[in-house]
Amino acid sequence: MTDFKEEQNNEIEALESIYPEEIEVLKTEPYHVFTIKISSQESDQSTEDVEPASCEIQFSYVEKYPEEPLVFEITDSENLEDDTLEEITSLINEQIEENLGMVTVFTIVSAVQEKLTTYVEDSKRRKEEEAERKQREIEEAEQKRFEGTKVTVETFLAWKAKFDAEMAELKKEKIQKEKTKGLTGKEMFLRDSSMIDSDLQLLESEEDGVEVDESLFQDMDDLDLEDDLEEAGD
């Protein structure tokens, strides 16, 4: 006849030896109830950006454990999402089913610890990939800023036409300056027809603007100009 109580006591002693700081016995009668805190293992490439993950599991023996499955409950967790906790619960159930008839707490704790370590490593990798992606985006944006607009045949021809027109205008202005350089005022006047036109316009405007006061000449008939001329002749 199997002594289930003895097997349970032997497992508790082994667990207290393996996990002296992690295990806490809550009850011994009628059957043991205890908790074990399980944490992810530290990686050689640990980073401050990723916090370690952990969970606390409460185990309760039943009368015929290990031939009957023990009862468990996740009572606490750190840095774990709900979907990950559900995965851990499924993992524990799988371990209990696969190892039914044998003490299983150590096997469960080892499997959960491995799960937590993988979870942390995956989180670290995702953060590194995200950081690399953002860095690539920054570098690509900087590269595009320095590259400017890509030159095509159409954009080059449009630029060349504008450039040629600007150069022709500058050349025309330069020739005009060279022609007028060193000329006298008279020569510039004779060369530049616009100056002649402007003077003619000025004269026409002055002629149009002259007003004659006819009242000044109304009394001229009263003047004896002939007598004045004769006296002047004498």
C-alpha cells in the first residue's frame, strides 16, 4: 500500500533544500499547502530596459497525491501579461497530466522558470528590434534629407532651360554695360532713344501747360504806339 503522506513529506523536504528562500509552507495538516516564488533566470546579456519576470504559485496536496493531481493557483506575478499567465497555467496542467503518479512540483517549477526566462529574452529581443527599427528610420530620414530631389531627364531639362534663360539675360546686361561704359553724356543721349523720347514728352507737356492771360492785351488798342515811335525818332 502506497504511503502518500510519506511521499508528500519527502517532497517537501527536497523542495525546502532546493528552494530555501523561495518556498513558504503555509499549512501542514491535514495536507501541506505551500507557495514557491519562481523567477526568470538572469541572462549574461541582461539589460536595464527589461525587468525580470516572476510569479508565485500556491500548491496544495490532496489525500492521494501523487496518484491524484495536486491543486495549484498563481497568487502573484511581476512583469507578466495576462496572456502569459494563461500560458503558464496551461503549462502547469500539462506537467501534472504528463507526470501523474510521480511527485511533480520540482518538474513544474523548472518548466515555469524556463518559460519565464524565454518570456524575458523574447521581450528583450522585441525591444532591441524596435530600437533598431527606429534607428533605421532616423538614418533613412537623414539620408533622404541629404539626397534631396532625385534628378530625372524631365527635371534636368526644365532646370537647364531656366538656367540658360538666366545666363542669356545676364549676358545681355553685361553687353549693354560694356557698350555704355566710357561714353560721354551726349553719346549716351544719342545712343539711347528713350532719353530723346522722354525730353520730347517733357516739352510737349510744358507746351500744353502754358496759359495766356488775354486780358492783358485788351487795352493795347488804346495805346498810341505811333506817337510813341515818332517821339522816339525825334
